[in-house]
Amino acid sequence: MRPLAHGLPGALTELLKAAPLSDGKVTFAWGAAVGPAIERVTAVKLERRVLIVETASAQWSREIMRSSPTILRRLHRFLGADVVDRIETRTNTNLKV
């Protein structure tokens, strides 16, 4: 028998996919896809299947773009393959982190 915690990621993924698309859902999926360190220094919004990621610095923008294939695969798992086509970053030094 496997612990309940092993089934939670899959169950959470299915619940998230089934929920209606909203800003909160996109933000939650972003945090789950990138983890707390990147989530703290970014803000996201979805515009016509493009995920716009505002970052606190150019270094974070570069890191996100370097990791974007992996992040995009994770977002597809949480949101579905037809929600986000690509990721774009914008540096916003006024972003409160």
C-alpha cells in the first residue's frame, strides 16, 4: 500500500485542470510549476495563450527563459496543453518581492 501523499500530486493536477480558467488558477499553477523561490520574485498574467511573467530583475528573466521548456511542460500538466503556448518575461524593478 502507498501513502496517501503519493496520490495527492496527481489528484491535485486533475482537480486543477477541471477548474474554470481564472487568474487565481494561473497564478497557483505558476507557483506549483516553478516553486517558492521563483514565485516570490515574479507576477504572472495570461494574455491570449502567452504567459507574461514580470520579474524583479533581468537575471530572473534570463533564468526563467532558460528554464521555460521545463516550466511550460509543467504548466501543461496543471492547466492543459491548450492554455499556454509560450512564456514571455518582462523585467519590472518596481515589482514588490
